[in-house]
Amino acid sequence: MRIWVPYEEFVPDVEALAPDIEVDLYKGDGLVPSNVAEVEFFVGPYMAAAKALSITASMPRLKVLQTLTAGYEHALPYLPDGVTLCNARGVHDASTAELALALMLASLRHIPEFVRAQDRHEWAADTYPALADKHVLIVGYGSIGEAIEARLLPFETSVTRVARRARPDAGVHEVADLPGLLPDADVVVLVTPLNEATHHLVDDDFLRRMKTGALLVNVARGGVVDTDALVRALDAGRVRAALDVTDPEPLPADHPLWGAPNVLISPHVGGNSSAFLPRARRLVRAQVARFVAGEPLANVVTGPVPAARAERSVARE
């Protein structure tokens, strides 16, 4: 069985699972290993560019494409028929939640302004907003949303949860409820996947319904927000924004969003922290172990689950 992984740290983890596993390192750049036609399990490079995933067209034996991102919309165009796609649910929960909190605190407490004042050697004393007592609306309440809420509650906030489908027993509203929920929120956190239903979910109407001066935090995907609508709302002083993702991305140097008032931008680093690699290693090792054993895979988002390999099951018994 041949498996491709994007990090050297993954190689010994995977090789140790069975004696007949062959592991190759493919980072998505440079030369393509000559055994591409033998690959059955492909762990795509993190934040993979189109070129890195387009290699799946040369993998006739491919059974599983494993992303290292929670979002997987970028992989769908390169998913061959009959191949199972798995995402990295759980890998980025802690890191993304941590950045979401950092963006909230930095924006509300005006940390960027303090840095600029320090550069000018100015003492910018004033009264600034706190996160305490704020009402936070989490749009896209999955595992990352849960992680964000867990970190919000010690800050003495109240939280409203919104997901694609309502779960009344868990206190989760559906997206259709947003028009009635937005006017009461001091902070709106976006952590929803990007798909046809969520593309430009945050448009002019969404932003008009937000409380004046409310903070929009996007740690999801840039396309969830209509960037032109957001720039208009920022220029009008209607809202504040803290964005880890933008549309387009990377944000061009001459884009008006850079100069809009009351916006804090980080360069899509929510999941790319020191917390990523150890969690990704655990996920990949566990996924390959399931595949080797013919067991159901975790985090399957589309495609058929590979059937148990009879010969391998006999060998393990």
C-alpha cells in the first residue's frame, strides 16, 4: 500500500502501522514521485494550492483524499469519482478559537491603536470597550464554534449559537433565524463552512441588521462575506471588523479593505500555529490505521467509505 504525506514527521508514524506500507513525501511542489499511479491514500499538503491537489488525476488507485484543513471546498474540484474525502475536523479547533478570541480582544480593547501610539511615543489613555458583558453570536456552531464558546464563557459573555440546522435541545438556532438575532449581538463570529448556501451570507442586509458599532469576526472563509458590502459598512462607521480571512486572498496591496476604518486583518493564520502539527500527526496516524484495518474512517465529508480490505483483515487476525 502506497501513501503520500506532506510532512517528514508523518513518515515514521505511518510506516510503523504495517510492514507493507510504503510512504512517500509530497509537499505539493518540486518533482512528483514516479510512483504516483500506486497511491491509495493521499494526505494533501496543508493549505494546498490547486496544483498540489490536481495530482489526484494521475492516481488511478486512489481511495482516500485526506485534507489537513477543516474546510474542504478547495478539494472538491480535484476529487475523482469513487474517492472518499475526509477533512481535518478537530485539528484546528484550539488554534482557531484562540485566534478568534485574540481578534475580539485586540479589536475591542483597541490594541492596534495602542501599537500605533507607541510608535509615535504617545500615551493614548481613554475608556475602551471590554469583552465582558458582551453578547456574542456564533454563526456556524460546529466543533470550532464549541471551542470558541468554551473560551468565551470565562470572559463573562453571553453566547447565542447558530448552525445550518436548528438543534433546540442544544440551544442552537438555524441560519434562517439570523435576521432576528443580529440586532442584539455585540460580536458576530463567523466560523461556518463556505458553500453555495453561505457564499456572501454577510451582505448589505446582514450588515444593516447588525447593531451599530458591533464587531464582525471572520475566522471561516473570506467568501462568506461580501467584501464590497463590508467596506461600505466600515466606511459608513456602521460596524467594526476583525478578519483572519478575506476575499480575495491574499488581499492585494491596493485593496480598499486595507484602508477601511475600524478593521483588523490577520493573514489567514487561524489554524497555522504550533498546535497544528501534533494534532495533524495524530489525525493522520489514526486515519491510516483505520484504512489499513478496513474500519470506517473519521471525518468523511463526501464519497464512498472504502470497503474493508479482505486480505489485510486476514493478515491482522
